[in-house]
Amino acid sequence: MLGRPIRLVVGLLFVLRVVAPMATAQSLDFEFYRDRVEPIFLKMREAYGPGAPCFTCHTKITSRFRLQPVSEEVAWTEDQSRRNFEVVSRLVTPGKPLESRLLLHPLANGAGGDGRHSGGKHFQSRDDPDWQTLAAWVSTASSDPVSALAPGPELDFTVFQQRVQPVFLRKRTGLARCITCHSRSSAFRLAPLPAGRTAWTQEESRRNFEAVTRVVVPGNPQASRLLMMPLAPEEGGDPFHPGGRHWTSRDDPEWQTLASWVRGEVPELHR
């Protein structure tokens, strides 16, 4: 009679000790982490003594937040970043920035931070762009181990071709078109358009689709580089985008078009 309850307890312990930590890491986006979170650990903090980035202490001291050694180029390899990702993931509560040590230790007490951080208070306010970046990364993750493992919605190619792709060709006052830079070199590389042509072929559109899906997180517009890098920082956008700020608000029709596609929504289209 006791066999089944014991098996249930053992199963629960397995979820809490093994599955839940794995789900935590899987529910947090690695590309978002590497492109937007990890650079924060390399940033100079001149307001504290002689000034030192986070990695100065956190690659040396013995603590739960122990980063990989930094190379002479002051950068981590992808393998090192993945190890850092596993470490940092254990310092946050997915979906809950204000319950995450990573965000509370360096935050000023008056802004809701805790009293523990020997490296000083890096963020005097939750409005600090770096703090907002950390919060965005944590907020877009699921706090449910089961749902965290569930795949996002399928991205629709026809919606991409008819509604998303034209955004990359649109002229912008004072800014270059997306294709001007993104048909040359970047993680988000579009097929170049020969002189005189104003649209991509079906095959080229398929290649563009594959490239663009690598810079989005299906179901999570706010965790998608495609939407956050050209968005104004005061709206939660990435602090750095060489092509300038295409959208000053998330209410911009273009931003909403991309967000709708990333969420998996399929409007009426000419198929």
C-alpha cells in the first residue's frame, strides 16, 4: 500500500531537483543572454572605486555567480558563454525579476534591492537600461517547468513573406533601409537584391525566412532581437543598434506587425 505514495514522493523530488533546474535554463533564452545580458558583465563601472566590470570579481571569487575566465580579447567563446549561461540561470527566478538575485544584489536598497553585494550598487534605479535588459530576459521566461519545455508557436512563412519581409525594404527618413546593412554581414543576413529588382524570389524569401527565424523567439516578441534591437531603449529596446532606432514605441505599426508574426498569429492573407 505504501509503494505508490513513495513513488510519488520520489517522482516529485526528481522534478524539483533535476527537471526544474533543467527547465529553468531551457526557459531562458541563450541568444538573448549572450547578445544582451553577457555584455553587461564586461562593462566598466567607473562609479565604484577605481572602476571594474563584474567579471573582475566574478571570475575569481568563489561564489554561486562564478564566470569563466576572460580571454585577452575580453570576450568569451560560445562554449564559455554556455557555461556562464548555466551559472547565471541559477541566479534568477524565471518570470520574476524582483525575486532574482542577479537583479536584486546590485540594485540600490532604495530601489528595492537587497543589502548584499560586496561589489557595490551598480543600478540606482530599476529604470537603468542594463537593469531593464536583465529584467526583460528574466520576464520573458516561464516560471512553470512544464510549460518552459513546451515549444513556441510555429512561424508562418506566408505571413513572413507578405507582411514581415516588406519591412526590410522600407525607406526610412535619416536611416538606411534594413537590407542595406543586413544583406552584407550579420547574424541576420538577407539575400541581396540585384540592381533593378524590388522583391525577392520565392527561393530567396525562404532563405530570408531561415535567417530571420534565428533572431526571434517564437511566442516572445520581447525576447526577440529582431524586435528589440531597433526599438528605442526607453521602450525596452537594446542599448545598441548600429542601424539606429526604427521604432520609438511598441505601438508602431511595423513593430506590431513583427510582434504578431512572432506570436504565431495568422491574419487573412492572399494565399
